[in-house]
Amino acid sequence: MWVIALSAVGFQCSPKLNQYENLLDGVFAKPESLVLHRDSIRVNIQGPLPIKYLGADTRITFVPEYQYGDRVLNLGEFVAFDGRYNASNSETRVQRNIVFPFLPGMERGTLVMNAKVEKKEKPFKVKGKQLAKGLNTAPLLARMGQITPDEPIEEIGRYMLMDFSTINLQEERDFLIPFGLGSANLNAAGLPSNLSQLLRNGEPGFRIKEIKIIGLHSPETSELRQPDLSQRRATQLKSILYAESALRTVPTTTDFRRQDWFDFRLLLGTNNQLKEEEKESYYNILQREIGYEAQLAQMKRLRTFAQVARDIFPKLRGGKITVVLENSQLSNPEVAANVYSLLRENKPLSDLSMEQLIYVGQNARRLHEKEAIYRKLTELYPSEMTYNNLGVVYLNQAQRELDIRQRNELINRAIDMFRQSNRIRPTSVAMHNLGRGLILRQDYFDAYVAISEASGLERSENDEFLRYNEGLRGALDIRNGDYKLATIRLNRAQEDEVNLFNKGLAYFLAEDFFQASVAFEESVQANREYGYGFYGLAMIAAVNRDRQALFENLRKAVEQSAFLKERALQDILFLPFREEREFMELFK
């Protein structure tokens, strides 16, 4: 059992202080620089004991400890030599593996070896020896959506989305407005009553988004004599609409057609008095590139022209008004806020369907609105989607919560939602999100299991979600100390600045500094404002003792991130450079 004390261990000793001063000379720690591995620190203590100190009546006990700040972690003790069982006429080597937990503040600690010697049952003091100073905590740099000072809060988790591409969010209502033959003044009847009613009252569930006006003319001689007739008709219609004050704020566009058969073709297609083969004769003429007047002359020779002129041409004496309607229940950005207010006041939702509620939830901008909508959905229409999406809301609320108790409560709610989603039907998305929640709870083992199961539920190696999931899985591999495996995962992941940094970190910890450098450079190229790529390049420069590259990249890293700036002051990799002027100037 490890014991933390406030001061180093003291021993009863004899006045012969220097008798064993060289006892620990050959003892060393491997590795020389301690490295965090998963959630603990592993070190091997080894080395020979001088023969002159070994005798049948001598017992040597080693007492290692880790000193950090004003604390000492006692790492237990072990017998290095016991004269009762070992001969003193041959070399005796110490070989001991020690594992101890990583605790906050250990980054700047020191591993010290103390020793106790008993000779003929008398204790002797041995001066402690420093075996290692500082701790390399580079694995903690793996990015998994952590919140750090002055960096944007990353949205984490994946919502399950419903495809609304087939839903018509916008509809059009077309109205032909008749004018007198050759006239640009609207007749006494004015606008059609159904158009007037629509403009005054709208339609339930819709709002008027836009009005389009197009002036027309017919192919009749009295109309063709006035080249600007269709334009004047469009202007007249706009002035009539603008007389209605409520419509002045509605975006309105005007256009006109001149010697154009577009609207004639539409009316011809809807005419029920002509046979299809008779219509085809007109279509054949319209396809000929011979000009408007020549086309009209050929139509006049057709047997059915008089009927067409009687049925269709009068409808072209005027203009067309198109009213564009937008589904206000779904597309209005204020709908989510209105639904939230109804839910908060425990009022009915005006018969909104499940699809409408889901749509509003997907498009709500604020987390508290999403929470209220998805909570209602889990009550009315429980499904793997609604539980998962409510869990994602809780995840992101936890990311933004400063109160530790409330944050933990939100994390636990999220985890419960994802588990309920998977009970209904296991999905890769809900399993991934479960892993995200367990990461926030720092339950990395179960998080890794969940993230791995999420990958297992995806069948295609080229699936976009699988690549997204493998990025997080690779970051967990780094935390687990599986650096080679992490590089494999991250080579499959999406190539954004975060995954590329994590890939560089995995290669760095695997001591493949060339590939690490390539990945860190790619992270920088993906986003120069993301300081972690520069920090990775500074770590490589520190290992290579490249002072110029170190200071250049570290400066860019600390300019982008207060977290990296604070970390650099404690990072053991930069210890050899901390006293240099160029290093200290980076932190002024």
C-alpha cells in the first residue's frame, strides 16, 4: 500500500554517517526519464551493490519514494541484500519493478532511493540518491474533446438525424391575372378573390415568403403592337400589391416576357380540349429555331389554331402572380423557441406530429430548447433516436457546466440515455456516444469497450462514421499505452487537425520521430490556429536538441493556447532549455 507523507522518511542511525556513502552509486532507474503509462508510472530499479558492503551479518533494505511538491509517496520497501541467505563473495545486483499511481502534481516530482543498512543489528544511515527527475506526461495530450482554457468548447457526440429532404418546406401558388386586350390597366374585377384572400389571411401553417410577378402578352396582333405591354402589366400588378401595406415588407420581384412561348407551352399542356397528337404539332413547331413570328405563322396554318386562339390566348393577356409559401411550422427559426415555451408552460403543442417535433429538435439552436423537445419526444415517441439525441444534449451541457456536482449528474444522465437507446436497438452512434460519456467520467476502460463495439457495428471500412469513431478509438489507445495500435487506428481516421495531432503523438510515443513530424506538420496545415501541431513539432525538436526549431514552434503553440503555455513550463521534455533566455522570453 502506498502512503503519502508530508516529509521524507527518517531512520534511526548511528554516528557513522559516511560508512556506506557509495552504497547507491551503481543503482539507477530505467527509463531514466519517467513516463506516464495509462494511469500509472512504471520504473525498473537496477544496479550492482558494492561487494565491500556485503557480509553475512549485513541486511540492506531499499526504500524508494516519489517526492512532488510538499508531498512524498512511499513506494514500499524491499530487501536488496540479506546476508543470511546470500554469499558475499560474488556480485549482488538489484532488480526491482515498481508501479505506482499517477496523481495530480507529479509532473515535476523526483524519484529518490533511500536505503537502510543493519549490521550486527545496528542501523546505519545512507544518504538518498535521486534516480529520476520529472515525469513525461505526453500521453495526456491525446485530444478527446477536453475543455481547456481559452479554446473553443468542442461539440461532442453524434445526433441521429431524420432525413427531411423529401418534405416540401416551400410551396407555390400561381394566379393568372387577366387584363383587357392590349391594355396595361387592370379591369374592374381587380385581383381574383382567392388571391386576395390568400394575401390577406395566408394559409394555416404557412407564411408568405416571397411574391413573384411576371408580365405577359398574347400572340394577338393588338398585343404584339406594344413591345412594352408585358412590362407595363408587371409594373401595374406590383403597384396594386404595394397598395396593401402588409405586403410592402414581403420580398417582391418583377419580370416580363417578350415574344416568349414559355407560358403558352404550360397552358397548352393543361388544355383538355386538344388531343395529344394535336398538341404534338404545336410542340414540333416550338422546337424549330426559326424565330417567334415564323413559329406563329406556322401555327396559324394548323387545323386547331382557331380553337387554341380562343381557349389559350386570352389567358396570356395579363400577368402571373406566384405566391411562395414557407412551412412556418418547420422552417421558421423561432418555432423551436415557441415549442420550448409551450413545453415549459406545460401547454399543448398544437397537434404537432412526431416528424414535426423531430424536425424542430434537429434545428433548435439552443441546448435547453433541444433538451425540452427531446425529453417530450422520449415521453410521446420513445425510440433509439430520441433517447440518443437527448443524451447528446446532456453531454454538451456537461461540457459547459462549471459546477462539478451538476456536471457529473449531466454525464450520468447522458450515459443512461445512451444505454436506453441501445436497449431498444444497438447502434454504432449510441455506442460511440456512450463511450464519450464514459470518457467524461474518466472511465477509460469501459469507454474503450464501448467505442470498440461502435466500430464493430459498422460494416464498411470506408464508412464516414467508422473513420470518425476510429479517431476517438486511437486517442484512447494512446491513453492506454498502445501507441503502435493507436497509429493504425488514426491512419484510418478522418484527417482533421485533431486526429492528425493525435497520430503524431502516437508516433512520437512509439519513438518514430519521422512519422510523428509528418503528422504534426499535417495538423498545422489543416489548421494553423490549432496550437497542438506546433507543440508536437516543439517536442520533436527538444528530443533532437534543435534549439531553433524548438523555440520557433513552441512560440507559435503558446500563442494559440493558454493550456499549452502552462503545460510547457512543466513539460520534462523542455527541462534542458528552461534556463535559457530564449525559452523564458516565450512566457513573458
